Amino acid sequence: MKIALKKKTELMRLNLEKILNSMVFKNPFQRVQDEYIKLDNIIKNMQNNINKKYLESKNLYINSITKLDSLSPLKTLSRGYSIVQKNNKIIKSKNDLKIGDKINIQLSDGNVNAIIN
């Protein structure tokens, strides 16, 4: 019984020494500092991802606006084209017109009414 008690005491002493030599007791704030560093890295990573998504969205927005602007009927009119209408319907072919038809011509700076001769 005495030998078993000595072994048990020795085991407990070794466990105690192991615990006392662990990082928690040598430098108790090291783990907290390590976690702060991990947290800072996570925050920086999140900020980088947010900035990346923002730039991607901004570029997509600019590209969409550019496409819309190039397809704009007003942009087409500013290049010298016009929109010809008869009875509020757009004329797409000369076959849609006959002599005496009243038409409306929309230009970049206003409208003109005309009669086909």
C-alpha cells in the first residue's frame, strides 16, 4: 500500500510539474496575444474581400452603364440618325410610306413634321 501510495504521489507530482511547465503558467497572456493576432488576420482578410467585391461590383456597374449608354436611342440621334414615325409608329422601310403621308421626324435637337412627295 505504501509503494502504491508513493507511485500515485510520484505520478501526481509529475503531472503537476508538467502543468506548471506548460505555456499557460509560464506566459499566461501568450494565448490571448495569439488569438488577437488571429483575429487581426481574419479582420484584414474580411476587409480585403469586401474591397474586392466592391471593386468587382463597381466595374460591373460601369460596364452596364457603358453598354446602356451605347444602346441609347438618344445617343444614336446625336450621331446624326433620326427616327421617322407615321401615326406614332416607327417607319422601318420605304415601302411603309406613300405619297401624301404625314410623317414626324425626330432629330437630336427636336422634331420636324413633313409630307411625303
